[in-house]
Amino acid sequence: MSKTIAKLKALPDDKTVVFWTPYEGEDTIVRTGIVSNGNCFLHAILRAYSSEYISSDKNGRQKLAKRIYASIVGEITKENWEEIGNGLISFVPFKKNFIYLLTKFYDFIDNDNRESMQLKDNIRIIINNLIGENGKRIELFRLITELIPLSDKFFEDIMPNVRDGGNIKISTCFDSIVENAVEKLRDTEEMKSIPKSKCDYICDVTRKFLLEILKESESITYHNYIKRLENISLDIDSYMVGLISDRINRDIYIIDSKTRLVNNELMSVNNLKGRKSIIILSIKNHYEIVGKLLPGNRIQREFANSDILINKINTFFVNPSLIVKKYPELSVYLPEKYDSSEESEVSKSSKSDTESVSKSPDNDF
């Protein structure tokens, strides 16, 4: 009798059960529960390949996870931070900080009691760099702020549109943001009525002024991100998976609990480099380690690149056009309108599924 795929719930830490996946069928693939502490992805990774982690108690495991966590955070430079989550992880708070700093700068210029203003250090640094000693350039910046007043429409016009997704990198946006603002400045009637040399000078000052605030906004956003990571969990996406893969020198395959097939949102072909492999099961925002039940109730959680299970998963994800020839039993799980020139997107399966609730003896390699 056919059944729909059973909904998986997270297992208690260390409990192991068998479950079904199209890549292997029933009774040979197992999943093991991982502690739910915000960094279960790292704990699942360590559960697969670290003998020290397996033999440690709860406190020892936490220390090991914190150690690898710290090393990963230390490898997040300003450059690769901008690529996490296709750039949205960095760009959204960067835009917020840019608006905040620019608004505070405008408030300072417009305030006749500037000396009494309580300013944060980053605002004070920006002001000192731009205004100069004794505020000698106040009038110039008063003119600029009057010519290009702040509004929601202003920020909408000068900032890149990221609502439709796609990759975006903060540092590559600087020039376009600045030039969009300068273009609005040049279009004012006041600027059109003054000599070109004076107009060019004001525009040049505006460029330097905005660039100063953009760079400070980027710096603040990056340092806030790193500081936040010291207290909370990593945001897992395909970029972060790649960073962790390189850190532990393992390919990481991620299976979605709903389809039991590769999780396209967390997987990237660029992260797969023919190394030893680990398989992770994603259950919403929780992760468990996947293994293979071997004779003698042993469990294998690291796989050679040549392993048939890894070949099936890799082919399905990287070269789905070869599935019909190499693994015809998996062809029914390809999208109905499959285009071999495009990266496969996993369709929902109607395959029957049963899951054992019995505990398997857990002898790790």
C-alpha cells in the first residue's frame, strides 16, 4: 500500500533511526539526532568526522563546536562576508546604517547648537574628516544638504534595487550610489545656474562626502556582524556551507527532509571538490547527520568520493541529464519539465515511506 512521505521530526541527541530516501531505499540509511543549540549544523558535521567529538561528553562537544565555530568566524573577511546569502546578509543592514549615518550628519549640519550634540564616535569621526578643524567647511556642506534633502524617495533612487534577489556586493555599489546622488544634485535648478567649474567642485566634494559615509557604513556593518556571530549561531546558506566545507576539507551534501532529495537552496556545485563526503539532513532550521548502516550494526558517516551513494546524489544534483542512463530508478524524481542545460530543481515525490523508530547500535568510524 502506497503512503506519502512521512513528516520527520527532530530526534533526541544521539538517537539513531533508519529512514527512507530515493537514493538508497529503506533499512540502510540512518539519521542521528543532534543537540539543538543554534549551531546544530556544526555539531552534525563534527558527529560525522571527529572521533574526539564522538567520545566526548556534552561539555566536551560544546567546546569542540565552539572551537570550529571560532575558526570559521575568523575566516569571514569583509570580502567574503559580502557574498553570504547572495549579498543580502550584508547589504540590508549596510543600507540601514548608511541611512542612519547620513541622517545624523545632516542633523549635525542643520543644528545651530552643534557643540552640545551628543554624538557617537563613528559620527564624530565622519564629521571631523569632512568638516575639518573649527568647522571651516560647514557652509559648503550646508549648501549640499540643502540642494539634496533626504527623503525615502532619495534613498530609493540612489540605492540598488535588491527586492528581486540576485547577487549584490556592497563595495561594487559605491560608485553607482554616489553617481546617482550626484546626478540628482546636478539636476537641481541651483546647480544648473552656476558656473560649470563651481558645479564640478561641489559635485566632487559630494562624491568624497558620500564615499566617506559609505565606507564607514560598510565597516560598522561588518564589525557588527562579526560581533553578533560571537553570541549567536551561523546563518547557514550555500556560501556558508562552502566555507565550512573548505575548513574541514570535506564535501557536504544536504538532503531535505520533505523530499528526501538534495536541498537546492543550501547546495552549490562550486562547493563540491571530490573530497571525502558528509551527508546532512535538513529539517527546517535543524540539522542531523546521515549515515549508512553496515553489517554488524556499524554506521558509516564519511564516504569516499567513489561511494555509490555519493555518486547517486552527486549525479542527481550536478549532472541530472545522466540519471536516466546511470540510475534510471531515480528518473521519476526529476522535475517533470526537466531541461538538462539547467541545474536540476527537485520535485516532490509520491514514493511510499516508512521509518523505523528503533534505536540502532551506534558504532562510529
